[in-house]
Amino acid sequence: MSGQDALFEYLLRLGDNALILGHRLSEWCGHSPALEEDLALSNVALDLIGQTQLWLNLAGEVEGKGRDADKLAYLRDARDFRNLLLVEQPNGDFAATMARQFYFDAWHYLLLRELTGSKDGRIGEIAAKGLKEVTYHLERSRDWILRLGDGTEESHRRMQAAIDDLWMYTGEMFESDEVEQAMMREGTGADLSSLHEPWLGLMQATTDEATLTLPQPGWAQRGGKRGMHSEHLGYILADLQFLQRAYPNAVW
């Protein structure tokens, strides 16, 4: 794999994570447990979609085949998406959504913090912009872990179940393949393995404070970064891509 091909793949991963999670969060619009949360989740979704546009536009520029963020978002099939399996998991109840968000936000924050020092100035600039937003995302999702974990008996039960159920999708975040290794060697990308210890420390400190039990390391689901997805992604894309598929090349 050439350096440009690896960079293109790397940018797709960054953009697809934000796109798919942003779409998942948008599904809460009009259905959140409180009006304030309806607005907050929608704002986080918009932040992520904004980051998607930056990453995928850069990916299209690197690819050099005339594809922009819209074409990459709307005209690829599921096997061509490179997002983590975690972000495509169903929303479930509010506890499941917040557990998924917290797992991702903590990793996303650490990753973007590292990418601000990328030798590729374009990546560094996008990461710096996104980091400001993700800092808030992490603060917010962590607060919900604490509130629900150390809340009522019912909220504690639901949050513990969510923490347990989604744990198997977290290992993929720290696994490096030839794409990440190539980016790391060039000083363009981050060393994912180095993010695991601070991420795990934040998980442990938060669950302890929330009176929750953090699962033990074990077998991890993987494959999303190579285009091997759960059945959930197909349903997401059927919704996300409907208008463009039904009316090709439609514009506002």
C-alpha cells in the first residue's frame, strides 16, 4: 500500500467514525428523555457531522478522483466504510447511548490530542478544531455515566448493563494494522496502543466514582476498519443514503 493510499484509508476511518456516530445520535432527535437532551444530542451530532465533512473532503483531495465528502458519504456501500464497530451499534436506551458515547469520546479525545501534532498540517488543523468540540463531548458523556451509575437502582442497573454489553467493541479502537502503522512511522498518525493506558485509567476512575464495575479485558469484536461490519450498518446507510440513491445527483 502506497503512502497516499494509506493516508486515504486513514482519513476514511476518521471521517466514517464521526459520520456514523453522528447519524446514530441524530436518531434521538425528537425522542430524547428531556428537551435539553434533545438539543444536546443534536448538537453533538452536528459537531460530528461537521468533522466528517472536513475529514472526508480531505480524503477526497488525497484520493484525487473527484470525490468530495458528499460522494464519499452517500455513494459508498457498507463494505467500503471504515468506521469502528462500536459507533454503528444501536442506540438502545439512554444508558446504552451514553455508554457508547463515553467509550468513544474518551478515545476520540486522546486520538485528536495526538493528531494535533501530526506532521501533516492539514490533519493537525482538523484535529485541533475537533478537539475543542470533543472536549465538551467527553465532559458531557462522563457526567451522564456518573449520574446514571450513582443514581437510582434502576439507572444503575441499566448503566451497568450498557457498560458490560458494549465493552467487547472497545478493543478495536487500540489495534493497529498496516494503515495505522504506516501513518505512525511517517509521523502523520497516532500510536493507538499508547492511547490504551490513559483511556483505561479514565474508564476505571469514572466507573469507580459512578459505583459501577468495569469489565475485565477479554475477547474483542473487530473488523470495522477493514470493511467487515455488523448488520446494523446496512440499515443506517439505507436511511442515510436514501435521498441520494433515489434521486442521483440531486442538490438543494
